[in-house]
Amino acid sequence: RVSHSKHRAREAFIDNLATKPLFEDTEHGEKTLLMKVDPGAHVASHTHEGELEQLFVLQGSFFDQDRTLNVGDYCCRAPNAAHSAGSVQGAILMVIYTRRA
């Protein structure tokens, strides 16, 4: 199924982070989005309950509690994995969430 985003404006969900939904299939628990992380942004430790989180760095750099990811780097987190997140210089990421039973 091909889906075209109807969302043109960024949707802020936390200070210094914004998302643009690209695809969502609520029936199957799948969503893909672009995330813009402003320079200096930081999010305290959190989880995505029941969701596998995959991210790919398209621009800039992005860090969690374990490492810094740069352009072209990929990270996959297990459902319910606690992690922090942020960026010193700012970043644009592709993020994919998949619900796991």
C-alpha cells in the first residue's frame, strides 16, 4: 500500500523535537516519520511501550546513553528499551515504529 502524507506542517511533541508523519497503519501498528531534532535538544530516559524503534540518521548527529550516531548510522531498539536521546548539532532522522505483541 502506498501512502502519501497529508501532514504538511511539523508536529511538535516535545520542545526542540518535531515530527512529520510519512506513513501510519494503526491496524498493524506501523508508523514511519521524519524527526527533526534541534541543536541542544535532549530527552530524558523513556520507553516506547510495545514498539520496536528503528532510526536512521539522514543529517547531523544524534546520541543516546550509549553512543553517538552520525549520517548513515542505524539503530534498532527492542520494545520497552529505556533510552535517552538528543543532539548537540541537530539532526534529521527517519524513524520507524513497529508494535510487537
